[in-house]
Amino acid sequence: MATVHVSLELPQSVFSALRQDPEQFVAELRLAGAVKWYEMQIISQGKAAEVAGLSRSEFLTALARFGVSPFQVD
């Protein structure tokens, strides 16, 4: 799978405020984005799991943590 590197500059204080190291922050940012895009029905559950760097079952568990239903109903 081809990947693209994206760089983001943030103040050092962000990491201490969130009590996360940069690697944890990046993982959480990927997950939060994937959950939101899934919730907005922009991407599928499988694609959201891929964006988050998780298996589909791990992503389903993460949805519960964010209070997002795993079911998309129109």
C-alpha cells in the first residue's frame, strides 16, 4: 500500500495539556478523524478503520468510546 507523509506543526504545550506523547496524539487524531468522517457518512466503516490504523473490530469498539453508532441509517 502506498502511503503519504503529512506533517503538522503544533505547540509543545499541546502534548502536555493532553498528557500524550506525539505518537499517541497522532493515533488519537487519526481515530477522531476517522470516527467523525464515518459518523458524517463520508467514508465506509472499512475505510474509517484503515484511516484510523485499526482492524474493523477495533474500530467498532472505538466507535462506542466516542458514542457513535456502528449503524448508518438514512
